[in-house]
Amino acid sequence: MAVSFGVDAQRYDQARPGYPDALVARIIAGSPGPDVLDVGCGTGIAARQFQTAGCTVLGVEPDARMADVARSRGLQVEVAAFEAWQPAGRTFDAVIAAQSWHWVDPVAGAAKAARVLRPGGRLAIFGHAYEPPAEVADPFAAAYRRAAPDSPLTGQPARRPIGFYQAAYAKLADKIRETGQFNEPEQWRFDWEQPYTRDQWLDLLPTTGGLTQLRPDQLAEVLDAVGDAIDALGGRFTMTYTTLAATAVRAGTS
């Protein structure tokens, strides 16, 4: 699934939401300089926000299709899995991973981040927790079960509580702590909302992990059901997002 998002990289880039400006500003303010390494940069959604804020960003991305889109948006990208990527002596003020660290070995990844961070450099792993309202989520789950009954994702609940996501980020903080290379990790939370029309949400859904590998007929069945549900809400709804982060500063002076 990790390399399935590049099937329609342009749609991914256009439909996926960005990250709270307050999160970007807090990472930059808590880093010793402007040089950022973006792990699993995808099409560069987060990287462009850091560039706009004055940072110099290098992306590392395992999917060449995603990397090509990022490069077309002005980002420097090297194609590799982070665990295999060769820094060639380069170091950075911040290592970020936006919605991508679940594809990285959490132990090896945190240790490698420590090796490429300058003293006082910050590792920041972050991503969105989002669950549509029940009026949208329940029809989606039912249609997904019908369309892809053998998928390992079929058994998941229609909506998961925020505590589910917070527990995952607490585990990430534990893995960072276990390296012994960082000061005590912190967990950050940013709450925000974004309205979606029917077409906007149906444009985003095919870029999500559970749908990138469906056959066209399976995808159509799910999108039709979700579209009908949004129509019943008047053709639009508001998504409540929570962006969570696990972050820590590299310890030591050398």
C-alpha cells in the first residue's frame, strides 16, 4: 500500500489537505536552523509549506511518481526508502514526516533521524486524524464491506475515537525515547475544520489508503454510496480535523 498512492499522484497533490500553519511555525521555531529533511515527502504538500515559511527542504520519497510531482512543484527530492537513503554526510536542523512515518521502521527510522540531525535538531512526526460525520462514515463503511469483503480494512469501525490516534502517537514517542538520542518527546495537538462539497470529498477519497488498491468497479460502488450520503446532507459537510505530532529534540552537543 505504501507505493499505491502514486497511482494518481496529481489527484493526491490537489485533493489532500495541508497542515496547520501553527504546527509549521512551531516546528521551525523549535529548530536551530532552516534546513529540513522531509521523510516520505510524497508530492511535497508539507514541504511546500516549510519552503514558504523560509526553509530549505530536501525530500526523500520511495515512489518515483510522487517524487516527480514534488519536483514539478519546485522541491528537491531523492528517491529512496528512508531506511536505505544515503545522507552522504549531510545534516539537518529538522527531520519531518507528514502522514508518512507509519511506512518507516519506527526504531530504525528514529535512530537514523538522530544521526542526520544537528545538535538541537528536531524530529517531528505528524499527521491528521479525521473521521467524517456518521451520516457519511456509516454509508462509506457499509459500501466498503460490500465492495471489498476480503480487505483487511473491512473489519474496522466506521469511525474511530481520537484516543485511537493519540495512542498511536504515544507509541511513536516511546520509540523516539527508546533511542536514547533525544530529549523527552512531546505530543502536540491542533484542532481545525474544513468544509467539503460532495465533489471535493469524492476527489479526496480515492487518494486514501483503503481505496487506492480497489478495482474501478469497487471504487465506483463506494463513491456512489458516499455521494448519495453527502447529497442527503445538502451536498456538503464540515470535516473536523485533529493534527497530532510526536516530536523531540536531538540530545547532545555533537
